[in-house]
Amino acid sequence: MAFKVCILTVGCRTNQADSLEIGRAMAAAGMEIVAGPGGADAVIVNSCAVTSRAARDVRRLVSGARRAAPGALVIVTVFLVEVEDPSLLRALGSSREVPCKDKLAAVGILEAMAGRAGAAVAAGPRTPGSSRPSLKVQEGCGEACAYCIVPGTRGPERSVPAAAAIRAALDLAASGAAEIVLTGTHLGSWGRDLDPPGTLAGLASAMAAEPGMPRIRLSSIEPWDLGPDLASAIQGCRPRLCPHLHVPLQSGSEAILGSMGRRGGVRAWTDAVSPVAGSVAVGTDVLVGFPGEGDREFGETLDLVSSLPIAYLHVFPF
């Protein structure tokens, strides 16, 4: 009988990509990935702590997994492990905690557990392909936004080399992906740490030109990373490269952006978004209720997002 693992994910596309990476590694090791914790031999809760709601969702999943699978090993990975007292997670039902830098250690832990349990090891992957998986091509962030804990948990910026990223994308295509979402902690910084350096525009164009590649979509791009080269790549690689951008704003108030530590201010966002808003679908993030925001500052944000054809908003309370 195969060793069954359930992976539960809270958070952004980067976390989803981490879960996919963990799941593929476990499937390659002969484990069976199952949809729910009931009947699982182990449950991995891939956590997030960027917002209090996300942290609350993680705690709920941990306690729910323990109720649904009383005898299972429950492993909590990534973000919440970095900031939560382990004793609190243990009280909810966690068996082990694995920090971000060691997330693939969960595979070895479960391989050892499966061996001790005498579980069967199957040849080849035992996890279904996703039609729209996220592929993480970049990790870490060097920015210093006042509201964000990501730089302290994901570490410095580092990029997956282009050849490895393309191979991973083609593997996902072979598993049934119709569209791949390129993601990263600070996606727009891709390639700066490589030798020789590269650009996200170059990576996206190379992927779009690869035979057998499905559609490629970019996840969130900071406004200071959206230059003419990336805009041109999106226009020139249609339909393989989706005409879509997500460019976080957070606030339309210069004063609030200054308090947030967002470089470039309002001008960085308008200069990036204005040239492309009429030809690609542009979405954005807005963080409301940041300390110091009153009716005037909120009104400035509302006026700014109303001035351009924004396709959608993700609005988060502070």
C-alpha cells in the first residue's frame, strides 16, 4: 500500500509553487499525493504569515488536519515556522516544523517514515498534473517595505538559471499544464544575480520561443521593474506570453508610500502602468488602513486607480 501524503497550501503563488515542488519530489520518491487529510499517512501544511488572516488559516488547517488524521505526521513548512513559537503549533497538532530554507527536508522525513512503516514505493510520479501550475524562477527579496516580513524569511535574491527554468517549464507542460505562471518573491529582479546577468524580459521571451511550451503568464511585478523591454516582450510574444500584468500600488498617497518604504512613490507606478494599461490587462494591490491613512490619503488612492483602466484590484486591510 502506497504512503499517502496530503499537501495543504496557504498563501501566494510562490507558496503554491513551493507546494508543487514538494509534491513532485514526494511523487518521484513513490508517495501518493491525496486531496484531503482524511486517511493520509502524513499532512504537510505549507504556511504563510504575511497577513494575520493567513496565519489564522494555517492554524485552522493544522488543527483540522490533526482531527481528520489523528495518527498522521503533520509537518508545518515555510513562513509561519519562522515567526511562530513552535510550542503553539505543537499545541494545535503539528508534529514537526520545517523552515523555509529546509523545505525539501520534508521529503526525506517522509521517506524515512514510509520505510519504517513498510509502505510500498511506486515507480514514477503519482500526482496529477495541474493545468495552470506556478513555476518559481526566483527566490528572496532585497526591498525593505515596512509592512512586509518576506525579506527576513525568504532571504536574499537569487535566480533559477534560464536553462533550468525552461526545462522545469517543459516538464510541467509534459504533465498537462496548459498555462504556466512564472512566480518569485521579487520576480522582476530575476537574472540580476546570474553570471552573466539576465532579465525577466529575456527569460520570458526565451520561454515563449521554445517549441512545446504552453502559455506563459507573469505573476506580480514591482513598478520599478516594469520597463520598456518587458512591455515589448509581452506585446511581441503574443499569444504565447499572456497580455497580463499585476503591478502592486499599495497606496496612491505619496505620504503613505513614504511611510511604507515603497521606493519611487506614485510616479514609479504611473510611469510603469500608463503606457501598457490600454493594451494589456493590468491588476494591482491596494493596502488600506495603513497607519497615517485618513480620508484624504484614501481618496488619493481611489482617484489614482480610477484614472486608469485597471482590470481588477486586490484590496487588503492593514
